[in-house]
Amino acid sequence: MIDALSASAIGIPVRDRDELGRGAEAPGNVLLPARATGLPKPSVANASQIVALHRSARTERAGRLSGSNLELALAGIDVVPGRG
């Protein structure tokens, strides 16, 4: 069981802020400036759509979150079920 867990990762989808429109402001979503992620456009971490992934499914890194933005994204997960 431990081997199966270590092969898994939790993913928070990140989408282009402009594609989401007004949905970008939904509870649990975290607005991420392009400078903060290294992505070409402002983005949104969509904490309401977290997914479990097998680590082998990862391909390449598109950007990176700072510790403070990661904390915001993780806090967004608590907001979705009404805990935050």
C-alpha cells in the first residue's frame, strides 16, 4: 500500500485566467500573476477540481509556485467544502 501511495501525486489544475472569465473568482480559486508562476499569462489554480495522478503521468513542468502561492492554493482546497 505504501508503494502505491508514493507513486501518486495530487494535482491542482491551473488554467488561463482569461479562459475562466468570471469563474476565476469562484470560491477556492487562487489568482496567480504570470510573474509568480513563470507562465506566459495570469492563471488560476482551480482548487475545486483537484485530481490524483500517477507520478509517471507527469510530462514536463510548465511553471512553478512559490511557497506562499502554494499555501494559498492548498488553502483554496479547504474553501471548496466550506471549511475555510
